Amino acid sequence: MIVYPTIELKDGKCVSLTRGRLEEPVIWHVDVVKTAKDFAAAGASWLHITDLDAVAGDGNNDTLIEEIIRTAPLSVQLGGGFRTRDRVEHWIEAGVGRVVIGTLAALDHELVMELAQRYPDQIVLAVDIYQGQVMTDGWRNPGAWAPEDYVKAYDNVPLAGVIVTDIDADIEDQDAQLGVISNLAAHTRHPVIARGTVRTADDVSRLKYVANISGAIVGRALFSKDVDLGEVLKLAQPEPETVASFL
């Protein structure tokens, strides 16, 4: 399983959101580029970045993201505001390893399918769920899809994976949150990346054994020091199987 440390950017600062509320960010006073490099030094091979200004449609953090791509020795999975073909193509050509698409996938299935065929294994589908509905437009509007039907509609598209976020899960109700994510994982042929479920190292251990979950995005728990990145990267590694010896 891959652990994706994440940086959420708003106004050039590293933040965390509670239940997707853009208006109530928790600000972490860290050097963003140094933080990305520190994640790489701890052993991370991927970094997940969300540009919240691009999500809201009122700006972007492009210069900062470009610096991370140039200077941090890890692959970048970038989400936030990918609502046009041009923006997707721009960032793939700029060097991101994967682009995360949410709203566009709900509005234009054909375009996303075309982009995925052009860039196989570089397009990730974001499925953000609130009260059982797929949300779009920065988690603000409910879509017409049931989550299970939504992921199945993309089964034959060459995606790199599906990120599942249960936006409204109670902060203490991790079992319900894991239930939503594992249910979606059972309805898609694509590997699922869980978001928002890791608050302790034990959560990584639990996710590791859920069928079809290939990764976990970890943000707030890293910045609050509840999770040590090096520790969970080791926990996420496959355990060697016992091999019978033959005399």
C-alpha cells in the first residue's frame, strides 16, 4: 500500500480542512517546499497536493507547485480545479505524475475517458461523498450519481486509481467512514486510495488489509504529529510471506 503525505494549499500556505469546509482552514506554519522535501527524505515516493484556491475558482498556487515539482525528489499527484482539457494537459506536461479529476468527471465522462486514454495511469478519479451523494464544485453541490454507479461508469477507463473521501464522517466514527470507503472499493475494478481515514498509525494497519485499497492520503495527522511518516511508510509495506523450505 502507498502512503501519500499530502499538502493542501490556500493562499500559499499549508492548511487542513474540516469536512471540506473551505472557509474554515487550519493553517500550519511550515515552509511548504521544505515540507515536501522532508516527506521525500522520510521515504515517501509520492506527494499528494490539493490546490484549494483552484478548487474554489478564485486563484491558484501554480508557482509554488511548480517549485515542488522541480526541487522535491518525489512524484506529485495534483488535485484542484481540473475542469478543462487545457489545465489537465498543462500539468501533465509540467511534470506531475498524476492529475486528480472530480467535477469534470461528473460533467463530461467522454472527455475524461479521452484524457485517460491519452495519459493512461495518470488520471485519478476523485469521489467525494456527502450524505450518500457524490459532491462536485469543491464539495458544494450534490451530483446526480449514486457513488456505486459513479465508480462503475469508469470501470473501463484506464485510470490510475480512485480517491474516495467521506466528507461528512464524524471525526470519531472511523468505522462508518471505513465502511463507506470499503464499500466503494468493492464496486470498482480500479485501486482505491482512501482519504481522511488516517489519524493514527493503527489506521494504516487496518487499511492495509481491506480489499482493493491500494493507498492512503495522510495530511492533518502528520502536521499535528499524531502520525510519524517514516513509521507508517514501513507499516504500509507488504509483509514477507512464509516460504516453505525443501530439504
